[in-house]
Amino acid sequence: MKIQELRELSADELRGKETELRDQLFKLRFQKSLGQLESPMKVKNVRRDIARIRTLLKALTKETE
């Protein structure tokens, strides 16, 4: 997911997206432990997307303070 796409979302939408990605990350880790993970890069990409969202949320809360 690109940062520009994330910047267009509201704070509530970002929180929802973060929840979805955390769920997806859990499932990917579970697949990894079972040896069924197709691409290890998926885990890395999801973690980076979560970090991007958290960074944007932190910036949004600082703007409102």
C-alpha cells in the first residue's frame, strides 16, 4: 500500500485498516509456523504497512493537539 493512498483516509479508516492488517499478519505468521507460507515477503510488506499507518496516526494526533 502506498503512503499517498493512506494519506487520503480519515483517522477512523486508518484504525480500521490497521486492525485488518494486524489480523492478516497473525494469519501469515500462523501459515509460516505451519510451513504453508507462499511468500515470506508478504509478512515484511504487511509489517511495513502497519508501521506506515501508525506513523500517520501519530502525526494526525499531534496536529490536533
